[in-house]
Amino acid sequence: MAAAREFDIIVYGATGFTGRLVAEYLAEHYAGRKDAPKWAMAGRSAAKLAEVRDLIGAPTDTPLIVADASDPASLDGMAARAQVILTTVGPYQLYGSPLVAACVKAGTAYADLCGEPGWMREMIDEHQDAAKASGARITFSCGFDSIPFDLGVLFLQAEAVRRHGKPAPRVKGRVRKMAGSASGGTIASLTETMKAIARKPSLALLLKSSFALTPGFEGPSQPTGLIPEYDSATGTWTAPFVMAAINTKNVHRTNFLLGHAWGADLVYDEMMMTTIGDAGKAMAEAIAKANPFGEAKLQPGEGPSKEERENGFYDILFVGEYPDGTSVRASVQGDRDPGYGSTSKMLAETGIALLANKGEGGVWTPGALLGDALIARLTEHAGLTFQIEE
């Protein structure tokens, strides 16, 4: 990557709901700080960008860049001006490919909020070698899917190795509590994935595998996470967790990129905890039968109020188990709603971490590329808490 770039970070999609939150976070959190990045806002309309800039209280001299997914030349120009591009313009399988290509060509770091494993696999297959050659660090899934889970397993396994000299071969991710809805972008991405499967049925087989993002490697059989079950590790009934389909794939890709530091035999699943006894069983069964997005009617570009975002939170337990019954426990908590408030802070801090990271080019996960450095940033700045539980 060329050392001299006009901007440290460009937030592409700043006129959308989540993109606006990312820009607002940078404007507020880094205002007047010596470590403030030089950043710009990008989107399709200069007038709308100016409106959002004023709405979020960003400095009036904040640079505004017009770029459009339908105009690859504009994306090429944007990518060449920045060290890092943060994009919230999804569904990525509809609008993301030209920007990935532009960043790979320019050797520019890229981070998004993608939860679309079919498209991610296409990008891995298409760009891994070129990104490695250009130095571009392409980093997917830098929001609630999948940073708390990706980094949560990384954090747990580091403690497991410290205590027992080896990683836990079985890890359970259990969502203990969560307040806040899925984003409109997440819902739209799932809809587009279903359409893609209808057009290309073979994609369903790929998406069914927990190893869809580890080309050339297929690990041991994994739990489906689709059936309510009693979990002796937590003493509760558990129900399917809607984001598990993407998070588990990213966890296995991180392990893959780290040279199977957690073992080639790692078994990992995610579920939601309910409660104990018959009430917990009934609740788990009801969740399994329900529409995972409930009555959500949000569209891309829409989102909850500031009060709803600030009242949201999440608490995720990770349990690492050994064959002899020994276990290690860790947790990750977030102080805002997962789909918007916390996600926007995570994406922004991923961008800051990418500025300091000097890793080699390629298609990455946040855990494999940024690891402990990102955990430190999220803990210091973004309201996340990582802790070992005894």
C-alpha cells in the first residue's frame, strides 16, 4: 500500500442509517484527539452527505466524496484516496463486489458488516491471491456478526491455552441476554441470500457447511443448532440463534487462517439460552418455531431511535470443554443494541485498528488479522467487555 494517502478512513454509505452512526461516532469520539484519523464521508449524493454531516454535528470542513456502486470508476477513485474504506452499503451481494475489487486493486484496507457467506466465499475465491499481492486487507463481518463471537472464541482459547497448555476442542457460544433487533440491512441480506439459493441451488449445500469459508478444508461434523436442547454446561434449555449461520463460519475461518491454532478438530456452535425446567423447554421450542425476525419491518436505511439503541445490550457466554470434563468460561458484553449502536462502534474501531495493523494482504476475519489489538480497542473505546468467568 502506498504510504501517502489523502485520508486515513472513508465511511462509504454515510447517508444510510448505520453509515451515519459510524460517521457520527468518529465525529464525536475522536473530536479534538491527537489520535483522531483524517476521515471523509462518501455516498451517492453530495447534498445528502452535507445534510448528514450537519445533522451529526461533524465539522463543516469534513470532506464529502461522491461515489456510487453503479459507477466502478468512482469507486476506484475513492479507494485510491484512503488507507481504509468502511462500507455499510449492502446487501453486499448486490452492491459490494465492485468496491472489493477497487480496494484490492488499490491495495486499500476494507471493512464491512457483511453476513452473507455465499458472497463472502465468492470474494475469497476471486480476490485472495490478488489481495495478498497488492497488500489489500479485506475484512468482512465487522459488526455484531461476527466480532463478539469471533473475538470471544479467540479470547477464550487464549485463556484455555494459558491454563491447560492446549486449546479447547469443543466450544459453545451461548447468548445469555440480548435487547435490540436485527437491522434492516441484515433482513435484506437474508432475503437476497434466499433469492441467490433459488437461482443457484448448489449454494444451499455450501451455506449448510460450517466450513463454507475455509476453501480446501472440511472439519469434523458440527452441531446444527436448529433443535432446542438442554445444555448441561449452562443448566438451561437452549434455542436456535439466528446469527449462528454466519458466526460459526467466521469462527472456523479465523481458526483456518491462524493455521488451526485451535485444532483442526474444533467443534463450535451457537445457541440462545432460555431458562430451566419445563418453562425453558417451552420457550426454546417456541423460539425454534418463530420467525427469527418477528414482526420486523425495517428496511435498509432505517433503524431504531437513539433511546432504543442506548437501552439495548447483549451478553454472550463462551464455554470451552475438554474430554476430561475440564472447562473454561469467558463472556463478551456490549453496551448498546447489537444491530446498530454497538455494530457502528465496532466497525469504526475496526477501521482505526486497520490503520495501525501492518499485516499482509488477503481476505481476513477481524479475529485472524486484528486479534488482541482489536479487543483492546473495543474495550477502551466501544463499550465491549471481555472477561474470564470462574
